[in-house]
Amino acid sequence: MKLYYTPGACSLSPHIVLREAGLTFDLEKVDLGTKKTQDGGDYLKINPKGQVPALKLDDGSVLTEGPAIVQYIADKNPGSGLAPANGSIGRYRLQELLNFISTEIHKGFSPLFKPNTPDAYKAIAKENLAARFALVDAQLSGKQYLMGDKFTAADAYLFTVVNWTRFHKIDLAPWPNLKAFMERVKARPKVQEAMKAEGLLK
């Protein structure tokens, strides 16, 4: 397998999950501005959407969209516990979390990354994110991770997108459970490995 990624982007989530699952994979960096891969290839030929992540499977086909990719990876090593078994209520709870993170938090950051977003709208976007963080903070009350004491693919995704707060001067102090979660996940050895591989940690 090969993961196409951009350092610190949402592709960090499947990168973490690949390492947590103990799978063998290659990495190839993508310049999202030029849509070129590290070896000079045309990324749009790999993923016409032009976004990361994309996972090239061993049969040469390509899977896109982070929530789908992390479940695929987790199912390659069911013993990792990164995703509950297919058909179980736990699996639907995981999908519920992945969808919430994708639509309500991940996309909530989008206006903050666009240089042409008016400052007044950026303030509204931060208010919207604050409301979502409050929901997640409540979800994490009394838990190590989103689904209890076991790290799952949803935790990798939440960590990846909430980590973007550091680019936008959003202090997590009002959400102590979420802040503690971020510190807990960042301390995981496989998370450290992924971040170092992407140049996010020295």
C-alpha cells in the first residue's frame, strides 16, 4: 500500500492508523498547490479530486476519503481494535463519530484556511467550532478516548483536525477533556512516529 499525504493535513489520520495497525506501507508526499507528487507525477491522475489522503492498494486501485480509508486499514488488522467488527453497534458508533468529525469539525476549519475568507466570517467559524468542541468535550468526560479506553480510528481523525487549532490561535483551555485527550494522543509512540515522518516533530 502507498499513502499519498501532505504534512499535517487530514492525511495524518490514516498515516497514524497505518502505524497503529502495524501495517507495511509506503509514503508519497503531495504538493496540493501544484498537484504534483514528490517524484514529479501528476497527482490528479491518482486522485482526480486533487485532495489527500489517497491510498493505493496492493491491486493498484485507489481508495479516497479519510473515513473510508481508516476503516479499510483497521479491517486489515482486526486485532488492532482500531475499529469494532463490521455489523456491530460499535462499528456504527465509530461511523457516527467519523461522520461528525468530517462534517462538523474538519469542514468547520475550511474557512479559516482560506485567505479570502472575511475576518467577520472567520469569527463565526470559530464560534461554530467552539460549539462542536463542547460536544466532543462532553463525549470525552470520564474516558481516555472517544469510545472508551481503547484508541480507535476516530481518535486519530479527531486528533488530526483539532491539532489545526494551533494554526488559528484557538486555545483549548475551555475544553479540558479535549485538551487532555490531545496531549494523551500526541504522547502515543505511533502518533509520534507519524508526526516525525511528516516533519511535524523534531
